[in-house]
Amino acid sequence: MMLPPVVLDGAGEMRKIMMLGAAAVLATGGAAGADEWGAYGRDPGGNRFSPLTQVSASNVANLKPAWTFHTGDISDGKTKAGGPRSGFETTPLMLDGRLYLTTPFNRVIALDPATGTQLWAYDPKLDRAKPYGDGLINRGLAAWRDPKAGKGACALRLYEATLDARLVSVDAASGQPCASFGEAGEVSLRDVARYTPGQYHMTSPPIVVDGVVVVGSAIDDNARADMPDGVVRGFDARTGKLIWSWEPLQKPKDATDKTWNTGAGNAWTVLSADPKRHLVYVPTGSASPDYWGGLRPGDNRWANSVVALDARTGKLSWGFQLVHHDLWDYDTAAAPLATTLKLKGKATPVVIAGNKTGMVFVLDPATGKPVLPVEERPVPQSTLYGERSSPTQPFPTRTPALVPQGQGPEAVWAVSDADRKFCTDTIAAMSGHTMFSPPSEQGILAIPGNVGGINWSGFAWDAGHGRLIVSVSNLPAKVRMISAKNFVKGDKGDLRAETTMQMGTPFAMSREFLRAPSGLPCIKPPFGELMAVDLDAGKIVWRVPLGALEELAPGVGHIAKGSIVLGGPIVTAGGLIFQGGTMDKTLRAFSTADGKELWSAELPASAHATPMTYEVGGKQYVVVAAGGSAKVDEEKQGDALVAFALP
């Protein structure tokens, strides 16, 4: 459902906001009340906007811890039996007076939202000994209210997609599996071409539209060329029967088996929807492998895209590709945001899409055509053996780039002469240092890097001001291609780098954050930011540094502002933005008006999760998962779900 338009006066002050409360549609066909949080992004369109006002800009400084719940599900990744390292990335749901969350071990837990007391727990018995490429993580649940169930068992169902590729359905009242769904409450998601345990898994919640559970997948797309297909599937929400499946990668008509060998193009991140149009908006990642595309000629549609699928049939309604023939791991990592935007005074339904490049595309929800202009620009071409890079890439011409798109050695930032020399010499030796510089054996500066720009942290919508709220990372990566022959002879990449063979291709890949000996990035800070964007005016209204990098650069990280940001913002009608996501174990509240930080609280561990808010018993709570990262070894881990409220 599209949000109602927000009417602003000439000075930009809000005159009227049509409250979303009872109109906010749960992705189930039922209503989520103003005091609830019924989907990952609160509403199906992923606006992350709550109409609650009890906690406001005038009193948020008084916010105090209300309760803390410890899941007990934590793994340091040091033993095979314990599994890979865990990260606590869940965003809970609050429906029917209960709080529902997932853990890194795929357990589903129900809590009393006022006290944090556990009511029940469901354990799908995840095999933690498998080598899940993203670590032990899960971002949350979907919910569906069965119109035929009345008040009986499984009237409200919860759905989780597990790391070992299962889709489970649980009764929200009891925590028991819904027996009518698949076999004993679950269906297997492993029936895909080239399925490989540990390389094909699910980390983000499914979404439910028109009684259909839609689910994507996470794929370790750097391991080899012929990774599993990134199929998106729709299942009957009551029975678990497969209704449809959709393949994102369209093989060119002139391609042969010898010239076309790829997979992935998968939807690993959060999905969004427009129930009124019966559409699911699917953001897709790159085709495999990420950094060499000689066996996947052409644009690789519909990888690196936003596609709209009919939730009832899986038929492609439209698609828009944000990156052609991706060679940089520039996934469409943010959930598309479906809302209503005022453009030149006219209320205009839009879908807002963003990716790791830090660029924002504004599309028509019915056709996928750009509402704000986009142009194709020439980009540098690859000279790597067998590669056929795209001659152009799409650039929005009216919406501003949110992160730097290039940096030469002359623009190095450093805290010491030693750091400056290292950064300058390293960048000068590279073959390219702009956003679309093609990978090479000499090495490139990928700016933004594969974690930079707009990641799964995504967007929130400030309905009061009609602005896009987004958190970004400004972290370039050093990417180097290694010939398979040299890789076998012992060139395994740099010591701190992530290196993969990219089996089935002539090249291995080595990548790492470009950091000086001090541990700080070689780019001018801030390294992470929170910002408000006026899409109609085409400008960033305000931007503020977000977090610090003390964990990555002990002793000097405090000198520079900003952090890697993994975990997104939410907005409330109280004029507030709540944001975790940084490496400094802090949850913050900012003013929607000007970005001023109004409150912060130290957490047991970093909150690499998107917070949520609800009201119960006349009191508003703000809740966030604080568990550290599954991928950043320097960070302290945790298992705490922390709630804050006014005294």
C-alpha cells in the first residue's frame, strides 16, 4: 500500500500528516495498528516510519533502558561444532501484543513486549557445523493472518527462511509448527540447480502478499562461476505448495554453453511490496562470480536490478537494472522503498532504489521507468583476458551521489607521514581509482567498495518532511585479480585480504578495505554518514558523521569520524531518527529536522541491525539487537535485545 501524501507549506514546515496507524497494511492482508511493527520495514513498502509520538525530540534525552533479553545464541567461530561466527541482525515484529524475533541460530522467540520475558521459543535445529558464507545471521520474520483460521491454531503465522535453506511456518500464539504448511511446518528450498550446502542459504525475511510467501536466497557468488541460480519463489502461505518460481538471469539468445556459465543474480536482502498493485519489489545482486564476467556476456539482466513480480503468478511486471555486467559486487542491497513523493507539488507514487554505488534511482511503481532522469555514461573498459565490460553505466542526473565515486593518490587522507606514504604509493600503483574502474591484475581502488555506499541498511522515509533518510559507508576497497596459474603457484593475495579462487574462471580475486598501517581508511572521513535527501530538489538537506572506527584502528580511530554502517534507520512522527549500525556499540537518536544528535546509549555490543518501535500499555519502546558483526573479527559479540522507554 502506498503511503498518503504529506502536505508541506512553503517554509517546509509540516501542515498535515495523514496518520499511518490503522492504514498501515501488514503484508498479510490484515491491518497492523499504529502501535505495532508488522513487517521488517513496518509496512510492506519498507518505509520504516512509525506514527508514534510519545518519545519526541523534546523528551528523547530522558530515554532509559527498560529491559534486556539475552538469547544465548552466540558463536565465536572458533570451533567447527559451534559453527561460523555469529551476528545478531534481527529486526523484531510486534503484533497482537507480542514481540517476535529470530536469533543467529534461526530460533524464533516470542517475548512480552513490556517486560522482555520469554513466552515461547521454536528451534528448527539448524546444523551449525556447516560453513555458511555469511556467518550465522538472520534478519527477521514475515507474518500472515490466515483469513480462514478464525481464532484457531495458526491464525497468525510467522515465516522464517533458514540458513540451511528451509522455509518454516510457526503459530504465533504457541510457537508450534503449522502442520498444514509443507511437511510438519516446513518446506525445503534446496531444489535449485547446482545447489551446494553452505553456499546457498537464506539470511533475510520472506514477504507475504496475496497469501503467497515470497523468498529469495543468499549465495556465495565469489566461490565459482557456476553458482546456484538466484531463483525467487512463491509458496502458498497456508499449505506451503510451490506456486511459482522466477529466474533472474536471462541467457542471451546468441550465448552457448561454452560462453555462458554463471549463476546467482539472487535476492539476498530484504524484499518490499505494493499489495494494492499485487507486486513484490525484488532487489537482486550480481551474477557469479563478482569480479570477472567473461562467461556471462551482456548486461546480465536481471542481476543488479529492481524487478517487480506479480505476487500471485511470479510473472515479471517490469525491471530496472542499476548496474550493467557488474564487476564490482555492486549489489542492489537496499530494500526498495515504495512511497508517495511530492514532485513539483504533485503527489507521485514512486519506488526508490539504491545500491552499493551510493546512487539513488526513483522509479514508477507501475512501469519501472525512471520518474527522475537517468542517463547512460561511458565508463572505463576492461583489458583483462576474456572480459567484455559494459561500455556504459546508468547515472541519475537529478538525485545526488551519496558517497565519493573516485579518489586519486593526490587526495589521500592520513594521520601520519607513514600512513600518507603507504596510501599514496598504494593508490598510485593501481590501474584505476574511480567507481567503475574495471578490475585488473595491477589492482584497482573500488570506490565505494563492496561494503560501501548503500548496503542492506537501506532507507527510511521521513513522512513529516517528505525526505529520504539513509545511512551510508564511505569505505574504498583494494581489488586485485590473480591469474589462476599464479594463484596455484602461491600468490594468495595480500595478508589481510579476502581471497577466493572464482573456480571455473582464469582469475582468482583478492579484496580488502584499503587501510593504512594505523588501521584507518585512506579516504577522507567521515567513513559513515546519516543523511536526509530531498529528492524533489535533488539535494542533500543535511548529513552528519555516524559512529567511529576505534575497533578497526585502536588508539587512533577516535581521530576520524564515521564507521562502517550495517544496520539502518527508522523514523517516528515524534521527529526522531533512531540509528545503530556502527562499530562503536551505540544506539543514537537524531532530529529529523536538522540531523542533530539528541540522545545516545551504549549497548552491550554493536547494533548491526535495524531498530524498531511500538507502544504497549501506554508506553512507547524502542528496541534494537546488539550482537556485533559476523564478519568483523575485531568487534565484541553479544546476544542482547535491548529495549528503551521513557521513565
